[in-house]
Amino acid sequence: MADVVLDNVTKVFPGDVLAASDINIHVADKELLVLVGPSGCGKSTTLRMVAGLEDVTRGTIRIGDRVVNDIPPKDRDIAMVFQNYALYPHMSVYRNMAFGLKLRKVPKKEIQERVNQAAALLGIQNLLDRKPKALSGGQRQRVAVGRAIVREPAVFLFDEPLSNLDAKLRVSMRAELNKLHNRLAKTMIYVTHDQVEAMTLGDRIAVMNEGVIQQLASPLELYDRPVNEFVAGFLGTPPMNFMTNGRIKQQDGKFVFNAGAARIGLPDWARQAADDLPGRDVTLGVRPEDLSLGSPEDGVKATVNVVEPLGNEMIIYLTTDYHDLICKAPAHQKVAVDDVVGLRINVEKTHLFDPETGQNVSLTHRGQPPKE
């Protein structure tokens, strides 16, 4: 077993700078867990504490059956892949991959076997004699991953390994890392600020902000049932629309969201959600794909500001009397800048947030969560 457990792990830097606060995570054996969040949220600090590169202020970290707080990095049975590759420029690819094994006095024949196996797995057999300066960014990253593989660790740690690659290469490397995880069947913790990487790679995702885990769940759970406004707005491209300073009111026996001139009918579950916020403002959240365009008399009246064609779809930026909104529409949608349209909202997919706490007050009233 190579599970990783963080129990109330806290990191405070000099000057009382709180980088990570009461982190509680259990990464299961063979699981790929992603830590995601904006810059400065504490995700890399958390990973570095697991690696032993940062001391833990409070709490315990366990890898397998050992508490590793006081164990040096080289003895934790982990391998780390860094953002900047960290390759030795004067060494060949083969020597870079073999270097850690030589330090551990692994027999030469075994080193050769491990390096060749890792190179074959990553498709870099023909690069073993080259120096890093003769490699592309993607090739260097494969070498860095290969150097980690040859160590045969219990746990792999990835610190934003794809952030230096161009967009097209990031997509292909994401797929390679997914295949690698399936082939190696090892426990992995992966840090990124890129929500697309997080959603496509992670078995589960921990969304962090200001040193605190906001939600830890499967990608589908996070997307469909965000626990608060931060998670809802962080995941999704474009991000969720938020209509603020509204009230839930009863009208003709039904409940509506009333914000300015907007009157949006709500599902039956809004009755219970309204009880949680009696007489108070509420924020309504709806994802761009849950908006559609119709005639000006149909739905919320809006004016088109910007149209971004993306080939298979369009991103449309709109202004209403009260809010700016973003809509995803089919590529063939007939729409132009300055058009006046009506916005139809899939109210079954809306969320209601408490503006004071940011909490999603509609979760308990929206039925069962998505399957893992």
C-alpha cells in the first residue's frame, strides 16, 4: 500500500504567513489526486511538505505505514517532477535518468535495464545520447518524468510539470500522463493552476484557496455540485455566471429569482432553499452552457457585446439591464454584435449562493449528487 495521508497539516512561514491551514487529505493507493487553485493558494507548499522540501509547522504526514515528518526527502520513497525539468545540462539523457540510481549504488546492469524500460515507455529511446540543450520542451519533460520512473518510487509528485509547454503540447502531454498513470498503477499527487489539467487528469481534485481546501471530490461532483461560490467560479471555461443582489420571491404560487428587471422562475427545490435565506439577498449562478438564445420576447432581454467563434461553438458576451452574462452557443447560431436577444435559462441547473458566506444553499435540495 502507498496511500498518503495529511492530517491537519499546517504551514506557517516567518512573519506569520499562513500558507496551508489544517489540510486533511487521504490519497488512496494508486489514486491520482490533483491539487488545483490560483497562484499563492498553498498547493505547491502542500506538495513540498509531502516531499520533505518544506517542514510541517503542525500536523502529520504519512506515506504508507510511516509518519514521514522527520524523514529526509531521499528516504521517503517518493519521486518529484518539477516545473523547470531540473536536468543536468552537462549530462546526456541517459546519465540524467541514471544519476539517482548511481548515487544509490544500484548495479550497472539494473540501471541500464531501468533506464531503457522507462525510455521505451516514454518514447525517448532515440534521445538517450543527447544533451538537454538539444531537446524540445516536451522532450525535456519526458526525460524528467523518466528520471522519476526509474527510481520506482511508491509515490510520484508533480509540481506544475506542463506549465512551460505550449498549448498543443500540453494537450498531448496530458494524455501521456494519463496513460502513464494507468500503466504504472502508482499513487500520484499532481499540482496545477490549470483547471483543464485538473479536470482531465484527476481521479479526485482538491480545490484550494488561501491555504484552505474548499472542496475535495471527483471532477463531476465539483462541476455539478460546487459547495461554494469560489469553487463554482474557479472551475469551468468560461466561468459560471453570477447574478448578485437578488431575492427569492413568491409569485402566482411559484418562486422566482428577482434581480432588477429580471424575473427568473425557479424549480420546486427553491422553496426549501428560500427558507435558508429568509428576507436576504441571494446570488444565482448558472453556467454558460445552460443559457440559450431566443427572441427578445423570450426570456431575459439582453444585448450582444462580443461574439467569439471557436469552431465547434461560440462564446457570446451579453449585457442585461442588471448583469453581464456569458453564453455558450452552437457554432451555427445566427447572432451578431448589438443584436437584442432573449436569454432562456435551464433553471434546473442553477445554483443559489449565500452572498455572506459564499456557500451553495441549493445543494441539499437539488437531488442526489453525480456518481463518482
